Amino acid sequence: MSQSSFPSFSSHAPESMLHVLADNVPAMIAYYDLSPRCVFANKLYAEVHGWDVESIIGKTAREVVGEASWPRIEPHVELSLKSQRVKYNRPMTLPNGEQCYIEVNLIPHFDQHGEQIGGLVLMYDITRQEQMKLALRDSEERLRKFVSTTNEGVYFYKDGIITDINEALLKMLGYTRTEIIGHRPLEFVAPEWQQAVSNYVRVGREDPYEFEMLHKNGQRIAVEAVGKTTSLNNEIYRFGVLRDVTAHKQTEAQNRYLAHHDALTGLPNRVQLIERLTGILALAKRRAAQAAILFVDLDNLKLVNDSLGHHA
């Protein structure tokens, strides 16, 4: 109903019909005059304040809500009595001791001459919404704590632009926060890997993969990364978690090298010799060709080893 068309409770609508309508809407409804005393209340409004519909009529707003709640509510009532429309949320203790959270709307009512003659109160139970908000805030707080304490690099981005980054990733890349936030993630990816990273993001993949990033000094950093989609502050974000695997890659490469080369001379070892011979002989067989091996022997090598040592 508009402020100017709220019905008079004395004549425009049968009282029984008005109560039927008011008692079957999912809201707490009341009407106060300028005293302010309650002129009308639906069943739900009366019950949540610990009254019944008959006994609440004629009670002041202060009497209805009780002395404990009145100091918190009075400023809003004063504004409403000054012809201001008011909306606010507050916690509320029900008569059975349960805690809930409500949204309160105080709507001034004017007569045909524009003079305020009362006010409508509309209240909604928003406990579930508040619980969801609290759960979301808790989840976001846990995420912030994880991001700030983990040794893995983490960055958030929206619409292709980095919006936040943790200290671990700043340290990994050698940049300051202002040098990264507002930029696109691909700017910090090695050129030959940019297409693969772009494809990963475009299709919304969330499985681990590897690529190389560039440190501010130009050094390449091998990373294992995973991207995820999340809701943060009621907006959809993507975030990436990166782990520096450069040392691991270097160790793997060194192990592969040592598996096929002599540790002292760096020359191919027996394992590599057998692998190459196997391949050469297989190729010669397929081509009906011949293969030859040249064997070079160094005279007195044992004498050098025994007298001067392997390094000499």
C-alpha cells in the first residue's frame, strides 16, 4: 500500500477481513498513531513481542518492545514520527528465548492534507539470510588467513585483472603489490606458455598443471598451478595457487643427466651407450644396413689415475 492509501481502521475495511489478510502474510505488521500507541497488529507481530492481538492494542511502542530493547529502537521511532521513512536491522530475542534477526520498516502515514497521522510497521525475519552472511564472512576470513600464511603464491582476479595477491607470490616474482594489482596474469607468464595458460582459464579448468613465470629480473620460474572459481563478497572470482617447483625441476634434470653421463667427465656413460647402440642396431636392421663401433683405448690411463687422481 502507498503511504497515502493506508485504510482507516474505523470504517474503510471490515476489521475481520483486515485481520484475515494481515495474519496470512509472511510479515509482522502493526500500525501506530502518533502517541505512539498500537492501533492494529497482526498475530505474528503480537506474538514475537510476547503479546496477543487483543492485549497489544493501546500499548505504547515502548511497552510493546520492552525496556531492554527500547533504547536501541527509540531513535528510529523518533525519526519516523518526524515523517521520515526508516529501515534498519536488529537482533531480537523471542518470548521462548530464541535469538533471531529482523528487518524493520517504519513507514509514515499521511492524511489527504499531507499531515502525518500515524505509521505502519513492517518487520521481516531475516535470520536465515544473516546466518548465511555470517557463514560467508567466516569462510572469507578463513580464506584470508590461509592466503596470508601459506607458502604458496595466491592471487585473485576478476574479468582478467588481478585484484589481490599474497606476500608469498610477491616474494616469488620479485614485484611489489602495486606493480601487480590491476595487471593481467598473463603479463607475468613466459611468452611460450601464455597460450596454454589462456586456454586453461578460458575453459574454467581446475586441475593442476605446470608452466613457467618470469621473475622481475627475467629469471624463469617453473610453477605448478591450479585455478579455482569462488564467490567473494557476493561476486564471482577466479584465483590461482602457485607452487615454485624450479628446484624440483632442476633436481629432476640433474638426475636425468647423471643417469646417462659420467659424473667425473660429463661424457656419455654405459647406460647411454647401450641405449644408443640399441637404437642404432634397430634402425640398421629396419634399413638392412650395417653399423660400426669405433673403440678408442687410452694407453697408461690407469697409471695417470693411480698417480695423479681421477680429476687430473
